[in-house]
Amino acid sequence: MAYTTINKSTDYFNTKLYTGNNGTQSITGVGHQPDLIWVKARNDTANHTLTDAVRGTNSVLYSNQTQAPDTPTNAITSFNSDGFSVGSNGSFNANSINYASWNWKANGAGSANTDGDINSTVSVNQTAGFSIVKYTGNGSNDQRIGHGLGARPVTWFIKNLSRAEDWIVYHQGIATNWYDDTYLYLNANNQAMGAVNAGTGNPTSSVFYIGNSDKTGKSGDDYIAYVFAEKTGYSKFGSYTGNGNANGPFIYTGFKPAFVIIKNSSNAHNWTMIDDKRLGYNDKNYVLFPDLNNSEPTTSESDIVSNGFKVRASANGVNQSGNTMIYMAFGQSLVGSNNVPCNAR
């Protein structure tokens, strides 16, 4: 069984659903003060929004867009001790629209980190293996950026804040060596690609490498990175091979996932995301697409179970025969350090 030091996963990650009122409201019940808030309207064609405590409430990124940060009014107005507050902006709080929010805890607005060649601002939660890193590129091909995790990161997302550029995603399930420079776009459905100049080194417990691409390290441009290390019993970043069958693979994570993102890295298909709050537990879970503004369809592809997830569709995005699917999963332990098992569902 997967023993972990994280006995209550909602202290570090939680999905919160709410309904908009076209006014103001405080979203409570998250279980912590979130430092990264990802919001999507479920029954409306609105952009996926990402707001973090390092950039502040007046800077919103869209996972399905390339544009530099937007500065909408009446969006997320504050990070609160048990959630967040929103204004009347339609991407966050339109009347009668249902929303999903996915919330991660880091460490507030962050502090200076001098571990790399470039000083960074880092908001880090080492226990949960998550850091938010803001830095300015210097244009060299081997820029080392401090991440503060104290452990080797296995996945990170990078977005240029100074201009319109694609989101770059590196994931350990794509390539053994990071300097092979294989990556995905979060905002598009492309298969894994190369030649974005990632730098020539594998990440360490203190730094990750980026190159001089406009997408990751252009001189004078500002960037944000969301960086993840794997934590036993709480987070898992792996891959599996599709079988093209409705009775798809079972993926063991060692915990009951609360949130899973899947991408076919071998072929051009949309990203998908499921969680344990939208439709059921052992019922097949509805999907949303991080690279699209689509509303939530009434189709489903995967089950969340007590120790992993089971693919229940032949859809190419999650189960194309012979293709590699990468995934990112966050959730709760089977058995924590207090030796108390969670209940299967």
C-alpha cells in the first residue's frame, strides 16, 4: 500500500464546484488558502482561467489560449483562508452558470530564490511537491531556474507573460532525458514535439533548465512556471499505453485520485481532465478539455477508483491503441502516516 506523509489531501489540493450569481460571492470549503486557482465554466463556452498568488488577482492566464495575461475586472478578487472570492466576471461568476475550480496550495506570494543562474520568485509547498516560479529570461541556452521543491521535479508548465506564446509542458512520461527537448502545448492538441531549446540538463532537487526559446527563456521576457514533484500517496505523473478498447487500462496510482489530466502524447488529440466532484465516483466521470473552451459534454471516459483510475472508452484522446498517454493525478492516500486507510468506493 502507498503510505504517505499527507494524511489530508484537501490541505493541499481540492476541487470545488459552485454556481455563479452575476454579483459577488465567496467560494468556501476548499480546505486551504489556494495559491493556484484554475476555473472553468461547465455549461458555458468560456476560457479556462488560471490565477495564482505570485502574479496576483489582476493577472489571468487561459490554458486554451496563447495570449499574455489578461487583466479582467471583477474576476477573482481575493485568496481566502478557505477558498477565494469572485466578482461578476462571466468566466468566474455568470448567473446560473456552473463552475469547477481546482485549487492548489503553495506558499502565498512567494520569496526570492537564488539557486539558479537567474534569480526567481518562488512560492513553494515542499510537502505537496508544488511550486509556482516566476522568472525573467536572459536569452542563454542553459538557464537554470530555482524551484524550491527540495526534490527533483517531474512535470512543469511554462507560460510567457510578456507576449503571446504557447504553453510549454514537460513531463517525465514523454522522455527519459529532459534535454531531449520533448514537450507538449497545453493550449493545443499536438503530439509530443521537440526543438524548443529546453537547455541541456536534467532537473535537480534545486533547479530546472530552460533554453533561449521565446516560449521559455527570451532575454527580458517574464515567465511563470508551475512545477511538480511526485509525492507517494498524493501525486503521480506517469504514462500508460492505450489498447483501443472500451475496457481500457487500469492505472494504479496508490491513492484515490481527486483530479486527473490525461494527454495522448503520441498523436494529436485533446487534453482531458476529470475529478471526483463532477458526476460520480465509480460512475464514469464527465470530462473537460484544458485546450478548448467547450462546455462539459455528457460523455465520459474514465472511472476514479480507490487506488487509481480505469479507462472506460476507446476514445483516441485517452486510449488510442499502441499510443502513449501521459497523466497527472492528485488525490488522497490509501494509507497515511497515521496508518488509517481510506475507504474504497
